[in-house]
Amino acid sequence: MIAYVTVGADDIARAKRFYSAFLPALGYELEEGPAGLSYALPVQPGKSPVLPDFYVKPPFDGRPASAGNGSMVAFEARNQKQVRDLHAAALFAGGSDEGQPGFRASYGPEFYVGYLRDPQGNKIALFSSDPNEPGRDG
């Protein structure tokens, strides 16, 4: 199981604006600290944490942050409308479009996805694969 994902950012304020445009709608809560941003799903009393956490931090080595070529973090939305809404909100919050929400021929017929880049260039996907919604072929 993946426990957490960390992406680097040189401008934490810009990163906060971008990620706060959609992660709270997916249930993530923000905790800010001197080391950056920590987004986590709430823990119910007496329950184990729901993973993974998502961190946005300046690189520990002090060098500029850079996006990994071929790296991507995907967040699951409740439905296709939420994918569209959150993709638009993230664009408005400083992200750049890497692929408008929709179906892709190379994925399953229910996989609905939109792609973005955060202000640092990290690739982010927002997707839904709800079999109760119309699919690519339906």
C-alpha cells in the first residue's frame, strides 16, 4: 500500500492555491507547516489512517524542484462531473491543461480522466471510473 506521495515545489503559496482548489473536495484536509503542505484524509476515532497522504514540499537538498518525466499522481473523483469541475478549478488556481476531461481510447470504457500540471510542472490526473455513469461506448 502506498503510504504517501510527495511532490516538490519552489513556491509553496502557488502550490497551495493549486492543490487547495481540488483536494478538499476529495476529502483531503490541509495542514501547513514550516516544511510545506500536508494533505491527509481525516482519521475517524478508533480507526486507522486512510492512505495515502499527499505532501507538497521544497526539496530537502535545497536545489530547485523539478517534475519527474513520466511521473504522475492520480486522484479519484466521485463522478465525471466532479472531474470536470475540479479540473476547471485547478486550471483557474494556476494549473495548466495537460488533457481535457474525457474518455481515452487506450483506457477502459468507464475511465474518465482529465490531466493537469501544477505550477511546478508535476503531472496530476483527476479520474472517475464509475460503472453507473455512461461510458465511452454508451
